[in-house]
Amino acid sequence: MALGVAKLVAFAIPPCSTKSHSSSSLLLQHNDPLLGLRPPFNGRHTVRRAPRASLSTSKESVLRAFNERRALKIISGLQNFDKENIASVVIAADKGGATHVDIACDPELVELAVKLTSLPVCVSSVDPSAFAPAVEAGAQMVEIGNYDSFYEMGIQFSPDQILKLTQETKRILPFTTLSVTVPHTLTLPDQVKLAEALEQEGADIIQTEGGKYSNPSKPGILGLIEKATPTLAAAYSISRAVKIPVMCSSGLSSVTAPMALTAGAAGVGVGSAVNKLNDLIAMIAEVRSIADSLGLPITYVYEEQRTAYY
């Protein structure tokens, strides 16, 4: 697929070897210090910080699509370190009309992504100390979230843990755009309560989840709507409790993405509907379908300048 990707976008993807990570080895490299597997950030990472004025401009640019209630973030996966797959996801997001792309928190992956797109690159992790090197590599947004892989290992996150992760991230990167996912494992009232606390701690975006773990009983469109119900309900409730943007994510499709905006979300996040496809053209088509459902314009990249038309 790498050769096809290179031909499609008229430039080569940097050569690389695909990493293979088991769940246990990955936890040792990218984990939550609150889980007791790695000491918290100790100041050894040195980040060359930009002037505060430019950081403010960058945050405004990253949040623009959210403030305009038209954000579409394509997610490659917190534990996805397959460079070829990530390159395809990034290109699909760029060519399909997304506004943001979300990848695992790894500086090499960030460097790859920023070569392939001018979209804001978000990195996801549950280890605040991992964010600084990724931001130095070019990430413009960080996210505490994408917990799916941890749920599969029987690990859940409490409100206190998430608040501590948020506080530590704000301490390390006070001027970087921060999104925090509220776990679907909490009751809806507790999700709202946590979202309100996260807003007080300085989070810029609240992300919802839940659709991946709902089990639709109906096929077709009814099943798609049923699958999205948990994250739609969370977006509806949280968006009425906080003033910051809410991103509705998990289990969404071109059928349900517009419902998220109607429910009060400022944008949607889509992962497995795109990153599980094994064909770049199919990925682009899926992103385009979701973008169309949200009424987003088609965008083109030419000599690093974007032109949008309807």
C-alpha cells in the first residue's frame, strides 16, 4: 500500500519499519503514571517553547473548527504504531475533508504526520510526560483519552485519576490545546460532573465516548443509531453543562455524525470506521462521506496553501 499512497499524493512516504507492540510492552512505554508502571514526569524532557503570543495564535487556529461547530477529527488509535496505516489515515483525513487528525503520542509519528498534512495534529496518551516531546515534534493538540485499548485489558479510569492527569498535563504544557475524554464507564450524571470539573481545570475540549461498546439489536440504519446512542446522550448532557466545546466520538457514522451536532456537540471524532479499512481509497471515501454529512467543504492542498469551496 505504501507505493500506492506515494503515487496518490505525489510524494513518497518516508521509509520505515513497522513496529509491533504487545499490550504489555506498550504499557511500559506509554502509560499512565497513576497505574504505577512508570514514574511521573520528572523534568528530563526539555521543550523549546514558542513565544506565548504564537502559542495563543496556534490554539486559536486549532480551536477554530470547534468554535464554528464543524470539527471532524479522524483517529488512528492510541496504541496504533503502524506507520504505514497511520500515514494512510492521515492522508485520508487530509484528502477526505477532515479538520483534525489524532495519532498515538510518539514524536516520530508526529514528524511523519506533519509531512503529510497541514491539518492540526493531535496526539493521544494517558501519560502526561509523553506529550512534551510530541509537541516539540509538531503536535498542536494533546488528548487524554482513547481508552478503548485499556478497557480491553480490564483497566478503567476514575474521575480522580483523570483530573490528576489533566492537572499534570496543564502543568507541563499550560498553553497547548488540551482535550480530555470522559469515560463512558461512568454514569451519565457522573460524566457531567467530571466534565464540569475538567472545565474548571482548564481543559479546552471535552470528548465523549461509548458507541464502540454498545451492542445494537437492529441491523442497518436502526443499528447505527442504536450504536451511537451512548455517546450522543453524553454529548447532549455535557454540552448543556459546560461552555467549552464538546466532541462526540465513538461508534459514529455518516448517519449519526449530524445527530451529534444537533445534540450539542461542536464536532465529531471517528476512529475505527476509517482506521480499520485496509484500502486508502476506501478510507478517503469514508472520511468524505462523513464530512459531507456534516456539510464540510472540500479542501485541497497545493504548495502548502488551502483553498476551500462549496
